[in-house]
Amino acid sequence: MIDVLNNWMLESSKNFNVIVGLTMVLYAGSLLVLLYIGNKFGKPDERTNAIYLKIISCMFSTQLIMNAIFISFVDRNIEYFRQFLILFHGIVFLVGAIYALRLYRKDFK
């Protein structure tokens, strides 16, 4: 799948810009959700520190999995390896935002 996506990006600069744009939207949206939920949790104390630790632990586990996928499936002669790496980091932030929303709904609703 990564080779197919890489070949699609190589076809035209428009395809490359679509991937970069979607990655940046994913990154920015996830970061904004994380910041918003962080503000909703309140001031730092023992309870919120435990919640932040859970979120960061989930993100770290996802980062390890994404790095393993990146190392395993991305060839060394791929053209746009940086874009794939940034896309995988965006997915990590998305997982953190989803987990933060889940914890917020569980604890405050």
C-alpha cells in the first residue's frame, strides 16, 4: 500500500500536495483537539496528571507500532519517505486525540 501511495504521489505535484495538505489538516486538527480537551480537564493535579499519563502512554505505544510499520514496509529507495514519516506522526496525534476524547467522555459525562 505504501508503494501504491508513493507511486500516486510521484504522478503529479497535485497528488503530492493533496497528501501533504491532508497530513497537515490531520496534525493540526488532532493537536487542537488535544489542547482543547487538555483545557477541559482543568488545572494540573493528581487526577489530571494520571489522565495525561494515560494519553501519553497510548500515544507512545502507537508511535512504537508506527515506527515498526515504517521500518518494516518502507523501502530505502522510496522517494517521499519524509511525508510517510510525518503522516505516521499525524496518526499518532490522532490516536491521542481520540483517546483523550474517550477519557473525557468517560470521566466527565
